[in-house]
Amino acid sequence: MSKPSKERGLTLVYTGDGKGKTTAAVGLAIRAYGRGKKVLMIQFIKSPERTYGEKLVFDRLGIEIVQKGIGFTWTKTPEEHRAALKEAWTYTKERVMAGEHDLVILDEINNALAINGFPIEDVLPLHEVLELISNRPQGMHLVLTGRNANTKVIEAADLVSDVTVLKHYYDEGIPAVMGIEL
């Protein structure tokens, strides 16, 4: 990996079991957009069948967000997830290498890479993700979010934030809250 620089573009990873990985990426997107940067967020797990707050605000602001997922792994068949991941990855490679954005967020890609309930290496190959990190257009910043970041992704990153949970209201039986998780 070459020395980090804003001219080269940085790779940031937000991982861990705590809440706030996507939220951190959304904040970064808003900051970049506020500075006139062109931003793209591609969501690997979240489905366009559900409404999420970040999608609503990005649409209002004019920040491009694309939901390529079909939900959590237990909501659909492995074949459906594999097809969605393959499409998401093909789309991601094309959009990143087109070089039209200053900041690209690959939301929950770490979760996708960590799936072990069915094979994914042929539809979302880790070596291709690492190649994309290394060979992306000059000056483009990449953000990869999600739990269980692969050690090779961590090694390729310029910044890794491990979001830990010290206390969570889920443990008290409070489900996802509109405006906080949704």
C-alpha cells in the first residue's frame, strides 16, 4: 500500500459490533457533499423495499444512494442473496472505476464479505475488493462499513474505526427506532 495522502485518496473502514458505522459514513458523506464533493453510497444489504432515513435525506439533498441488497441473510434464500451480491459487486466495480465520484461508500460490504452461511467468494471475491481498493481512480476516497471487517481489508485501509458497544437498548427489549436505526 502506498503512503496515505489526500491526493491518492483514502480508504476508511468502520467496523465492529456497536451501532454507528453507517451513521458515521452518512455524516462523512454530508461533510464531503457540503464541500462540493460528488458522493455515492452503495448499500450491499439494505433493500429498496424498505425505507431508511439516510435514503430519504440523501434523495432530498441530491446525494446519490443505491440500495442493491435484499435484506438480511435470513430473509431470503441463499440463491437470492448470491444473485443480489453479484449484481451489487458488478455495479460497484463499474461505478467506482468510472471515476465520477470523490467519495464512494460501500455500506455493509464488510457484512457481505463475512457471510458464511452460503458461498459468496465467486460472486463477491475478496481479492477483487482488495484490487478495487488498490486500483481505484486517483483521489477517490473509499469507505467500507459493516461488522466483521476482513483482516485483509483492515490491512489495506488507511483508517479503521472499531465501533464497540458498551450498552445498547436492544438488550432491554427496545427494537429498532424510527429515526435512529430506520
